[in-house]
Amino acid sequence: MITNKLSLEDYNQTFQSPMQDVTSTAEQIVDIWPYVDVIPAIDLDGFEIMDVVYVYLNPNGLFEHVFIGTQDKNVFLVIIINTSELKIQGHYLLNLVEMYSLTEE
């Protein structure tokens, strides 16, 4: 299986405000775990992936963002699913500390 590490620009093209939190109602449309299992370690920047913590849908319903937690509460592996094609678009390591210049507690 081939993985696709998205750039910030690519990630932002799948993101539209306001993203709808569908965590409690989301149904699995694609099995992400075979994809997650083959993501190169270098793409994870040393973070250990955990379980799915959030699922968001963009306003036009075209992209679903599946947030997988890490040992850092501010870093997520986001798997982007193209809902019309029922396929994984790619992945992005979302580091909120770096993105928003947050300070660690």
C-alpha cells in the first residue's frame, strides 16, 4: 500500500471552516488501519500513535478528517478520507504546538 504524506497546503485544501464534529455519529467508511500500519516512521516525527479520538467532516461533506491521538495531547495523526471516492487522500501530522506557537504545560 502506498501512503501519501500531505503538505500543510494539501491538508488545508481539505479543511473548510466550520468543520463539523461527527465523532459520536461517524461510521467507518474506509478501514484506515492497514494504511496507518504502513506510514513510514519518519512521517510520525517520533510520535507514537494511539486510537481515533475525533472525526470531523468538512462543510461540503467531501472530506472526513480522522484524528488519531499520540502520546502528546497536542499532536494528532490526521487521516483524510475522500468521502465521494471512499478512499484515503493522505495523512498529515498535525502539531498544534508548532502550528499555533502554543507553550507546553
